[in-house]
Amino acid sequence: MRVLIACEESQEVCKAFRALGHEAYSCDIQEPSGGRPEWHVLGDALKAIMGGQVTTMDGQVHEVEQWDMIIAFVPCTKTSNAGARHLYKGGKLNLTRYYEGLCGKALFLAVWAADCDKVVIENPTPSKIFDYPPPTQAIQPYQYGHEYSKKTLLWERGVQPLEPTCIVEPVATWCPSGSYSGGHGEQYKGMFTTDRAKNRAKTFPGIAQAMAAQWGGDIREDKNESI
């Protein structure tokens, strides 16, 4: 399958699909931290989603008539319920923040409208004021072998709900939203106080591997069987 992982700089999901033999590309306005620039499209995710010619950072041009699957980690800084306190100032709606959130929702809806049979969008719980469509499921890192809680929502079209692969007992909250307000215990404070938003946005490897295995499968095995 040709798979686009939109708004992904970590390349965790991209590499998981590549490991199973798929032609996967990450895309983001940031350079990738995953170490595979030859699989990364640096630029506007919406342009890449529309297909046509996409150019990876190694200068190679790839012809994409249509993606077989799109998985998108749409930016959520202005829409997440974790930052809802910034929506109001002195009891009044912060119009600038509200406008920025509406722009974030517009990007979400544009990705969801992509001409692709299989589309998945990942986001945290959005603020109710933005009236997002209902998600299809919620997942946690501790369902995929990581000892943390971090509720994540998925909007899925054309794929089955993601199944847990390795349920473990969570020992901490991943990047808790109350780190600065003192709303969490001492054992959680100081977690990712530097580059907190960037660390919070990264995909856990166990979740990335589950996505690739359950939604794409190992096509290397199919190729071996056909030889």
C-alpha cells in the first residue's frame, strides 16, 4: 500500500509501515526527527494528501495517483480540551484563540474529506466549543505495552478499530496537562517541562506497530508466499 502519514515528524508510524513492506511517507512542515529524510515530504500536508507529484527530502519525485491510506496527526494545540482554560479571559471568550481553534478544526475536516477509502485521524479530546464529529474509539498507551496513560481519540474510516496488543498497568500520566498548575502528584511533576508539547505529540512505538500490523499487514510475507 501507498500510505501517507500526515503531520508526523517523529516518523514512528511511517517506519512501522515501512518495516512491513509498505511504501509509506511521512509529511510535516518540520524536518523529521526519525532519521529517514528520504521517506519524508517536507511541506504542506494538504498538498501531499491531494497526491500527484510528491517530493521527498532526498530530492526524489514520487507519482501518487491516489493514496491507499492516510493517517493524520492533525495539530491540536488550539483545539485540545487540555488547553481549554486559554479560551476565556476574564470570563469572556478569547476570540483570537477561538479563531485559531476553528482553523484547526477546518484542517481536521479537510483531511477527513480526503479522496481516500482509508482515513484515520488521531487527536486528543477536543474542547466541546469546537463541536467535532464523534470519534470512533479511544486508545491508551498502556494497551500497547507502554506504562503510561494518555487518552487518545481516533476517527477511522475504512479500517477496523485498533485492537490492544499488550495491556500493562500504567504507572504515570504521559505529559500531564497539570504539570505547571500543581494538579498532579510529585512523581509526575517535571516530566517533559522542556519541549513538552513536542514530546506529548509523539506516537508511542507500540501504537505505531499496531497500526501498521492491523491496518496494513506484513506484505513481505505475501510476497514470499507468491514466489
